Amino acid sequence: MFLRFFSELRAAKVPVSLREYLLLMEALDKDVIDRRIEDFYFLSRASLVKDEKNLDKFDRVFSHVFKGLETVEDGVTADIPEEWLKALTEKFLTDEEKAQIEALGGFEKLMETLKERLEEQKKRHEGGNKWIGSGGTSPFGNNGYNPEGVRIGQDKSRHGKAVKVWDKREYKNLDDSVELGTRNIKVALRRLRKFARQGAQEELDLNGTIRGTAEKGYLDIQMRPERRNTIKVLLFFDIGGSMDSHIKLCEELFSAAKTEFKHLEFFYFHNCLYEAVWKDNRRRLAEKTPTWDVLHKFPADYKVIFVGDATMSPYEITYPGGSVEHWNEEAGATWVSRVTDIYQSAVWLNPTPERHWDYTQSIGVVKQLMNDRMFPLTIDGLDKAMRELVRG
């Protein structure tokens, strides 16, 4: 069984090594957990998964390989006499609850009935004692009560009496092929870090204190500056037009970036970078910042990130006057090239799925201007973008 588990994890592209598998076998041999499938799940996940982006794949393989074991785990460790169970029933359950437990005829009948009701029910249901819904006494649903039931679509147990939990996988959105959420963006952005101790001495230097105390013969408390991420980021967001459908994703990226980088500056542009950018979209026409001022103000050690779908007419990039909003004296390509000439570390994040890039000519033009440093706005794409910025 365990060899099958190992091989299916490898087949699902979860990078599990033989050493990690042997570590899991050693832990089982030494009885570090009880004989419960839930304990084995957490042990195997801790032993075999090195990167949280693979947690969803692991959950799917685990569910497939060990399907059904959660229903027999309590029977593996002890053979409890029937009269003991009856005594506990009489002590803790009312007559009505006893009747409810027997109503469906045990777990197998419970699953069979659930399948039938899923096929019959066509709409949402609240309350009641039969249909799958919420707040009722049906054995199926959530936020209700039934001594023997299946919880569906509820974030946590309320009575702790469900036979089986049918909820969404906890790490469903951590697969590296999906679009990002704020938490996942933070994880990916952390690759772009360079720590240094700067500023006021606010943190206890434990090693220095021990060394100084040993040398001087009395307590010598030493302090040091806190380690901070010294990476400086210049963020340019495309706003408006076709980017309206990506607002939520861009908001999540912006929120995560503000948390991860102490030195962060941001500006907005529309479709392509031209001679001016802005920081407040409500006053974009009245309070613009010349792009030259931005390039002169922020030194070349900044990391530059463009965020945009690069979807526009190619003329908006390659010709003066190509902008759809104003007359631009110089082509957008000229301004993008100036940025990449000044800042050696620059990438473009594109929220459009990568499989569609070849169908839009302007995306190819921008990608060429960025020296092929365009990445999809997914976990995997953001991870590769951060690696590129670290190398620069």
C-alpha cells in the first residue's frame, strides 16, 4: 500500500525522494503516531511534501490511495463488546436520537441514500429533515443536527458527529498552475529578498551578549539593528480597458507587495508606458508624473515589475501618436526600452493565460521589448519572475 502511495505521488509530479519515503517508514516503525488515518495523513504530509504548492496534489493522491480507510479506523485498534456500546447509548442518547441513528441503517446505507438524494434534489434547501441543505435535521448538509450524518459545504464541525466530512480541500488554490490569491502571492514574492541589518539598534544580539559577557566578566548586553528586506521595487500597473477584468488579481498582488517590500513605489499607466504616469486614478488627468522624473528619482538598483495584459493595437507600442488617449510624441516602445536600459532587473507579469499569448500580436511585441522576461500571473509564473529579478 505504501509503495503504491509513493509511486502515485511521483506520478502526480509531487517531488518525493526515496529518502523521504524511508523517513516516513522509520516513523511508522517507531510508532510515533496512533493508528488513525488522520494522524497518518499529517505525518506523511510533513514527511513527503517540501513545497506548499504541492499540497493540493498530495491531498488528491492521499484521498485516492486511502479511500475508505477513514470509516474503519476505530475498529482497527479494539474489539469493543456490543453490550458496552449499548450501555453508552443508553447513558448519553435520548430515545429520539437512538431512533435517528438506526433510521438509515448505518454508514453504507447513509452513503447510498445521499447519492439518491443528490440525484433527486434540484435546488437549495434550508431546514427540514430530508433534503440536503442547511440548518435542519437531515443527515446531509451543514449547520444543522443529526447524530449520524454527512457534513457538506460547512467550514468546520459544529457537533463533531458527522461520519465523513465532504468539504473543499484546504490547499486547493496552492497548485502552481492556478491564478493567485493574496496569501499565495506573498509566498512567491518572498523569493525576492535580500536582508541586511540597518537602522536603530532595537534587537538583542544574543551571541554578542554571551561573547561580551564571557570576555568582560560581567553582563554585557549588546543590541543590533533588525534584519530587514532591503530589496527596492518599482511597480507599474496597467489600468483600465481590458485590464478591468483583472482588477481583483491586481489588487491582491498590490496588497501582497505592500506587505512584503518596505521600499515599494508604484505608478499607473494605460496599455503602454508613455511620457507620463500617475498614482491616483481619480485624478489621472490633473496629477500626472513625468516618466523622466520617475527614471531620474529612483536609482538603477530598483527592481522593476510591469503588470499588464499587453493587449492593444501594435501601433500603440511602435508609433508616435499611437496612444488611444492622447498624442504621444515618442512611441511607447521607446519608453519601455529606456526602462529596461536603466534597470537591469525588470520583468512583465501578464494576467492573460500564457496559452493565449501567441494570438495577440502586441503581447509578442512587448515580450520582445522586455527581452523575453514576460511571465504569466500564476504562482509558477510569479515564482519564475522573482528568480529572474534575483539574478539581475
